[in-house]
Amino acid sequence: MDKSDLEEYQLQLTQVETALEADPDNAELASLRSELNQLIELTQAAIAQAEAAAASSSSSKQKSNNAASSSATPTHAWGAGDDCLARYSADNQWYPARITFVGGAPENRVYSIVFKGYNSTELVKSTELKPMPNNYVQNVPNSNKRKLSKEEEEEREKKKKKNEKKVAMKAEKAKEQAAKQHTWQKFAKKSEKKGVHIAGVAGTSIFKTPDNPLGRVGVTGSGKGMTEVAGKAKHKFEYAEEDA
């Protein structure tokens, strides 16, 4: 394992983190993020061991390499949550953005940024970031607002049509339900005019408890009275005499 492998794993982790921001409940992405974190830790440990072995044999060379590495590090240290100006890849113009995640090796950082006012996310390098002036917001005219790309326009139009379809389906279901309810109410009114009582329609339950405390619960609307309870009688068995 070398630093190129580590940079590749860190870049993959950056992409997975970006995808999880849009879909935080995705179990597969969460599992992949955990595996990448473990792989990055193992790679970093292997690289550290290799560097320690090289340092024991050539300490002076290691110090010079560290000095060269520190001089190559960008002067501005960016972090997650920082506001900045970022270059948009579609038109190479600079727009206000916010850094959401920092990945990559220290000498080759990769930044995940979100343009303010938009949902588009991009991965950029340190050369594509610069500090935002204090008076930038006041001096930026409305005409300088970033235009949506073709893919973003298509995605927005797709979401719009999808929402319109959902609203139309809900309205259609509500209309069908209202029509069914109206048909049933019309049928109930016609039945009442004909003298047919439909239990439950006029606000009464089909199970009616009589006022008499000794009464029994029965089903109303059947047109029949209560079923009488047959009295209990003891059966008497009589022996029949057989002829001799």
C-alpha cells in the first residue's frame, strides 16, 4: 500500500460522504463508509511503518523531505463549514460556496463544496478555492447569480412533474371517494322514502341495547323480533315393556 492508494480511498470516502448527505438512511452507503474508514486506517498505519523504517536509516533525508512537504502545503488551511469562493466547472466562474467535507492527503487535499442557493455539490482542489472578500455579498449584482446547468434544469423539471403527478393522483382519489359517498347517501335516502330502514345510516347502530335492563342486545333492521329463549326441561326416559 502506498500514498496513491490512500488518496484513492480518501477520494472514494469523500464521494460516499457526499452521497450520504443526500440519502442519510442508505444502509449500503453507511456500510461502505465504515469499510473505507477501516481501509484508510490500515493504509495509514502501513505507510507510517514504512516511513519510520526509512527514517531510521536516513534521518537527515527525512527532515529535508518533511521541509519540502511543508513548503508545498497551501498557505490557507480550509476546513469543513468554511465559506469561500469556488470555481464552477461548467463555466469556470467563481461563486459563493461552503465547504462540507475535506478529504485526500495533506499534500493533495480534495474539498466537497456546495454552492450557496443551489443543491449542486462538487469536488474541487485547493487551487479552485479562494477566500471570500468581506464586501463580496454587497458588491455582487443579482445578474451574477450562477445559472443552472442542463442536468440541474432537467432534474428540477423532473421533480416538478413528479410533484404535479402526485397532486393530480391525490385529487383524483379524493374525487372518487366523494362520488362513492354521494352514491351511498343517495341510495340511503331512496331507501328511507320507500320505508326501508338501513341501520347505521340515520345515526343509529345496528346493535341496539333495549331500555329494559332484562333485555338482550339484538341486530336491528332485520324486521324480526327477539328470539325467545326456550325453557330448560329435564328429559325423562321411559322403559317400554317387551311382549313375552
